[in-house]
Amino acid sequence: MLTALQVEYEAVRQHMVDVHEVELPQGTLLDVGRMPGLNWEVAVAETGPTNTRAALVAQSTIEHFDAEAVLFVGVAGALRDDIHLGDVVVASKVHGYHGGRESVDGFAARPDTWSPEHDMDQLVRSARRNEPWAYLRPDTRLSTPPKVHFEPIASGDVLLGFRDSETARRIRRHYNDAVAVDMESHGVTHATRMNSAVRALSIRGISDFADPDKSTRDATGSQETAARHAAAFAMRVLRDLRPKRQVAQEPRSAPAVVVVSAPDRSPEPAAWDSRPVVDVAGQQYLLYESPGDLVHESRDGDVLRRQAVARVVPDGGGRGAYAWLRQVERTGPLPGPNQFDPLAALEQEAELCRRLRGPDVVQLTRSGKTSTLALAWPGDARLGSPMGTVHELLPESPTPTDPQRLWSIVRGLADVAHVLERLSGAGFSHRALRPTAVVMHRPQMVLRDFGLATVPPRPGENAGPYQAPEQRHGSRGRPGPATDVYQLGALLHRALTGRIPDPRLPAYRGSDSVPDSLVHAVAGALREDPGARPEARTLRLALLSAARELASVPPPQR
């Protein structure tokens, strides 16, 4: 990831862990680390302003790390009135606006334009449709979410501070589709053009309007906000980015990544989302296409994790049962005797499921550096398919859930709280509750698995909108059972309001159709201080009481 300014660099750096500094032969210093929960190892550099500097740093960095992709992340000025402060513009084109010929007839533009590849184009469009702000901390979110625009930008070496300047008029005359302007994107994209295997994007947060008020807006923190939004959307794009190249050679002593690059360069088996059937020790599983993260692959260092909903294919055919299939594979050496072993953690979770009456274990196998766990997933006999999750009950837009669905969610999450009580009593906590983690299983709801129960807590775990404060900051205590209570509260808040919790917005005050007891229970579960939240048992009893009150509310008159 490349940035031009310190404020942009810091916005990206806040998402990184396990960071160490690397010096290139030319003297450029980069921070190299990883993004928790994402598949990529990342090097981030601060290029300084102007296209020339950005191009030189980009080229040397790409060559040194043998980069897979380059994301240029930072701020820009808006050229159009419908682009607002804090919005993010991803460049569908980058116009180098200085190219041209000056003659007695005036300036004749000679356009030099770059566009991202088709797969990157589609990745941006998908990311802005599906939870674009999953990596924006709730305490930094605006009351009105920023918009993501996929539009052309203009790039040159002039700092625009006057919309009626000759340069601004030239941009409007010759590049009138540009919605924003910066001073570095053309240099970065020109460098990536010289490396045909490298994919690139320019992701810019809007910090000003390229007018005389720029310095005033900067003083109010507009650059920090814009850089934060650009970095958060870059993380969202990285979440779905898949490597194009796989090189069998050993990595160099320098990090095996570039501006953005895959940490392990050895060949890997095809991802589950590209295979219809997975064979595990002779047992076949037919994978289902599912919403959310139900078919997912992620890398954390040398650990590769896969998960999917699947149909268990029985011998001799038939409809089969359904399973939640998870696999952990180490691509590096096995851990030492006192190190955390993710393969053993998956096996420990299977034992925990048996002991605490969690999901039934269908299959548990270990072969070399790979462990696979299949847990029973409830099926819908009427439709002949796996049961859905709470993801399908929650509203998609900022509107509350209708009363009947709200009763189902409240009653079902009370069942989940009962399982979390047992987990807490045994000294464990789930810490990864989200809509797809709770499966509808009439007349109850059940957990698809035990989440992070057998994984030691660490800062940045469970990245996304349902991350508890103590998982984000680490200064509010160690994640544990109180984290589960917060995440239950976040699911309930989404059901009540259509939104995930945001501490900057007024607290939810309820409505005539929502019992006060439920409003108070959710508010208590969402307290910032883990020690101030109720225990899972207290929350469960409150939800059961609220469910009884909801059941007694007469349906609305039509």
C-alpha cells in the first residue's frame, strides 16, 4: 500500500499488526506486516507528494517485493458538488492532465489515461454493495455513512486551491468526467503499467473541494477523516482480493510480498469457492453457495482456513445430511511444544462440542499439516436444503425488524445465550458472534460452531462490524464472556434499528411495540466497559421476559 502523506500512512498503519521495518536498496523505508483476519502480508510506504516521487517509490517497491497488487490510499479534492467530504472515490480512470501541446491555437490535450483491470473493477463494485464499512471502527463512523464513488479522477503536479484557475478550467474542458483531483495517482498507476502482472487501484477519501477553504477544512480534521475512510475501504477490498500468481520458488530473505502480496508463494489447492465437492478422508461434501461468510477462505501468516456449508454425500446416493465444514492447513513448519497450534485448536473445539452439548461432530480428521472438522448443520426437510441463519432475518436497510421477526430473533438469541452460559462456565468464550454464526433450527436457534473459543485472544480479532471494543483496542480488558454479551447486544441492536451499534449516535430509545425491558437489556449489553455488562444468564432471562411481552403485543391493524 502506498500513501503520499503522513496522515494517510497512519490511517493504513492502524490496521496492521506484527509490523517490522524494511529498508530498500535505494534507502526507502517501509513498514511490513499483516492485516488481522485477511489473506495478505502488506508493505506500506509514504512516498511524499507529486507523481514523480510516487512513481519512483512505487517502481522500486514493486520490484523489491515482487508485488501482487498495489493500492494507492489517501486523500483528494472533489471537483463536483455531489461528492461530499468524507466520501471515497475509487478511480475508474486516472487522467494525467498535464499531457498536451501548447500552440498559437491554445492548449490541445493529449490524454494519458489508466483504468483498472476488469477483475479489480468488479471487486470494487462488489465491495461497495456489500458492507463497505466493515473495517471502519464504530466509534469513528459518521451519522450518515459516506458514499463510495467509482469514478474517474484527474492527477497532476499542481495543488489546486481555486476552482476557476487555468488548471481547473483545463481539467473541466478536457477531462470533464473527473470527479476528484490528486497529485500522485498518475505516477503510481504509470509504474504499475510497467509491471503487467501487478493489479492496482487508487482509493481516495475526499478532504476538500479544491478551493480556497482547503486549509480551513484541513484544520477541522477533514484529512484525518478522509484518510481513515479510504484506508477502511481499502481493507474491505483486500478482504475479497485473491492472488493471481502462484510461484513455486522459495521466497527471498526479504518479505515475500510487495506493496501487497501473498505471504506464501508455494502452490495451493484450489479454493473451496471454486470446487463443488470436497473429499475428506473418503467422505464427500457438496458445497453450497451461501450468503455472508458461509463460504470463505482466509490466510493468517502460514495458516490457511477454509469454511463452507455442505451436504454430506452418503454412500449409495440419497439426499444426505448437512454439515458446517471447516479446515485448517499450515503451509509452514509445525509449531513448537509451547506455541499455539491451530490444528490442535480445531480438534479441541470438537471435544468442547461433545462435552458442552454444542453442534454434533460429524467428522474430525487430521492428515499431516491439515485438520478438518465437520459439525452438524440443521436441514429444512420441506425445502430439502440447509436451514438459514439470522443473517436472513435481519433488515438490510436502516429500518427496524417487523414485530414477528423481532420475536423470533429475541427468543432465538435467548437460546444462544444459554449455550454461551455453558461455554463461560467451562472457562471459554465464543468471541466471533455475527448473523451467520447463528442458525435457525425450529423451535430453537443454535450456534454453527464455538467461534474463537479454543483460540487465545489477541488484539484485532474478529474484525468487522460486530467486533467488541476490547477486541479493537485491547485497553479495555481481555476479550472473554463479556465479549459474547456485547456481540449478542449488537445483533439485537441491528434487529431493533436496522443498524449496527455506533457510539456517536443517540442511544436507541425504543418504540411503542418494543418492551422497555428489551431496550434496557440491549443498552446494558452494549456498554463500552466489559465489566459493566450483564452476564450471559442475566441477559438470557431478560430476553425470555421480553419475548413473552412481544408475544402478547397484538398485530398492527391493516
